[in-house]
Amino acid sequence: MHIPRSPAGRGRFAAVAVAAAVCASMVGGPAPAPVRAPASGPADGPAPAGAVPALGWSPCAESPGFDCATAKAPLDYRRPTGRAVDLAVIRHRATGPGPRLGTLFFNPGGPGGAGTQALPQWYELFPEEIRQRFDIASWDPRGVGESTAVRCFPTTDEAYAWLERIPFGFPVGESETKAWVDAYADLGRLCEQRDPQLLRHVSTTDTARDLDRLRQAVGDEKLSFLGVSYGTFLGATYANLFPEKVRAMVLDSNIEPRAWVDRGATAEPRLTTFLREDVDLGSAATLRQFLDHCGRAPADRCAFSAGSPEATREKFERLMLRLQERAQGAWTYARAVTTALSSLYAVDPGWYDLAWALEDLWQWRPPQEPAAPEGPLPYPAFEQIEAIRCSESPNPRDPQRFPELAEFSYGRAGDLGRAVAWASEPCATWPATAASPYTGPWNRPTANPVLVVNTTYDPATPYQGALAMTRQLANARLLTVGGYGHSSVVNPSLCVDDHERRYLVDGVLPPEGTTCRQEVRPFSDSRPRGGVGTGGGGTAGGAKGGAAEGN
């Protein structure tokens, strides 16, 4: 779930960089660097019908040790000789020893996560035997990053000027609500004018078909895949479009497929995507765990501790009420809420950074900000998330319903519920729906079973989503992680690593009912003050400067 960040010049770029990195949506883990401005407009040349794309690998200019390539794919798979799109692909060769087992494709989530940026940053987090036995590859999905990308502004400056129009996090009050709704309505119109054809062909279904072409391009008979967050929905879609091609598939931090697609993108649902997925309830439960662990820790381990779980929860509530009455400099109520939400994604360092930020606000101090980078600002690419999500996942089409939905979510989930409800409002006025979305069934028998992994307290993809994913797929095994945060990639567990290694290498599933524990224990040691957004706190929950993700 991605969280809006409104920059005010270079001094606040770091917050936007966090937002521009996603998952919001919902990508969990070390956030990819903001994407460079891609070339806009149609890709040159048709993609021949049925042709396997050629991958001309060469060393990546900006990622030593990795190879890069570009593949062609049809914009519209129903018209395979028409317009083509480019897919930017990256890989790290298997390091050995031991025989190579093929390619493990990795999707970091989003929607809108750029794999060419994520893989170099995540690569060392893969278990050693996985790196030894597999080429590990990723790609920028169509519409994203260095692939043929949705880009609704001709210049970077114009994109940042648009971001200035939206309130930070979510709107509060009539004036901010109008500014928010008008800005996102304008964004949809700009995107429609820029490339209306592309907007209708960036769905998960299109990307799953691209993934199968990439599987063929690397010469693998069947697919080995690891998807995080939104990547689990991509994996589930692939598994049901190409069930006979599944060799091994790990789905970590799960979206419930039926809740995501509902009755199709043209339906008029009662709830938003993220409220159907119970993201507000999952984030509220994780926040309570954060506050309870903080309250049980001394102040040198959790700066926000009030001496007990009950007192710490009350302290948080009082702080939120105080910020609703009066902002503290640039720190509004909405900014504090969305910072709390995004900081829950990674226990270390996110929870520590959040505790310092909340204590600073409690003491009337400005929380420490991350430093602005040098050099030109990158294109923020926030519209790429909306282009994918809004085209296929239905949301209420009347913007006037969202204040009511925000209060409904607040009533059942507290302050974070408002951010979660407003996260889907950009879809209310989005102009495009996917030309050929996949909406089920989700139970087609796969050639091999799927491994589903989820923490019990995940703020972006609640544990019940993993239970639903396991039920809905024809043949899946759930590995429960007793712990906190969004994904086991950035909230590590040696137990999970071992089961994933045995599954991916040897095809051995963990026994039914297996539960792993995380290595990190919240507030188990003292930490110095960090800047919000400099570590797992701000980055893990980010996205591309638009509203709050999948994921």
C-alpha cells in the first residue's frame, strides 16, 4: 500500500524518495531506488506471434555483478503482431558449486515494484544455496521503471508540481478533500491523454503472460518463482493461467485473490480494495503489538515507552488527538499516521525509528529527517501503481463516499484505518480498466504445490490473506511465521530460509502446520536515534508518492 508524500522542494525529497520506492502498496523490504525517467511512448517494432524473446545479456552499467537485457512482448496478447512493449530484465548468475537448477524469478511487489532496482539491493538476502544453484532474475513489469512505462508528465518538474497539490498521507477536512479528489481526477485525465492504449494493458494478467515468455526466454521448462506482497497475486494469477508450468512457487506476504478482483474492475463494490483485504485491521493489530512491545521495554530500548503496554497505547492515542487539534510544524496528524503505518513494515530498524519519531513529537521536537540526496531529482513514477491497481481491482467510483469509508475504517481499526481507506481513492476517477483481466477460478491444479508464507502480524497483507490464499489455490502449503512486519525477506527467519531452500532446491514442503519464528525480537536491545525513512521504517512501507498498498 503506497503512502502519499507531498514534497516541498529538495528539503523534503527524502520523504518522497521513500514513497517513490514502494508497497504499499505494498512492497515489503529494502525499497528499490526511485526509478530513472523512462522513455515514454510506444516501443518500436512488433513482437512476432508465438516468438520466444531473445535476451541479449550484457553487464549492467549500474549494478556490478549483474547482467541486463531487454525483451519484447506484445502490448495486447490477443494481437501478438501489433504494438510491442519493452521489458527490462536483470539477473545474477548462479555462483556454484553444485549443478545449476535454472532461473528463479523474483517479483518485489507493488504493484509497480521495479525489479531491476530491487534485485541488486535484495540479492544478498537470498539464502546462500539458492544463490549457488539458481540464476536469480527479476524485471520491471510492463508500465514500470525501465520497461515501457506509464509516465503521465512530460518532465520531472511537472510531476513534482502535481505532488505539491495533494495533502501528505491523506486528506483531513473539506478543503484538503477537495484538493485531493481534484488532483487525482486530473492525474487520470493526464494519463489518459498520454497513452490510453498502454493504460489498458498493464494488468497483472498481462504481466503473468510476460513472465511466461521470460521463462521460455531463459530456457526453463517450468517456472521457479518468489513473489512478495503484490507479487503473490501475480504468482497466483500465473499459477492459474499456466498451472502445468509451475515448478516451484513461494508466495510471501499474501494478497487474497478473490478480494483483490472482487466482481471485476467494472463492478461497483461496497468497500475499497484494501478494506476488502482487511489491511486496516491487520495494520491496527500490528500497531497494537508495536505499542505493547514498546510498553514492556525500558525507554533506552523503546524511546516511546510509557512503562506499560496500557500506558503506551494511551500515550499514542493522546498524541494522535493532539495532532488532530494542531499540527506540529510540518508534522500533521495525517503525516504521523502514515509514518506509523509505513514504519511497521520492518521491525528492524522501522520500529525503533518509529519509537524515536513518536517520542520526538510527544516532546514537541521535530523528528529527525533523512538527508536529501545530491544530484537531479528522479522521476517519481507514482502513477505507475495506480495504473496497474486501478485497472483491475474495483473500488467505489464516487469520490464523495471516501470520507464515510474513512470513518468506517477508523471505527473498526483506529487512526491507521483512515490512511488505508483513502489509499484507494485515486481509483475512483481512474479512466482505464484492464482489457483482459483474469478474475478466476483460482483452484486450477498446478504441476507442483505452492508454498505460502506469512507473518502473523503483517500490517499490509494480514495473515488471514495467507489462509485464504492457501484455501483458494488447488494445492498449497502454508508456512506460518510467528512474528511481525511485512514479508520474511526483511524480517528474517533462518527457519523460513531453510524451508524455502529445501522447497526450491529439492521440492520438499514443510510439514503441515509448521510455524517458524523470526530472528529479530522487538526492542531487544538499545538503538541510537535514526531518521524516519532512512531504514526499514520509512522505506519498507513506501510506494510511489500516491496513496497508501497491496501491497
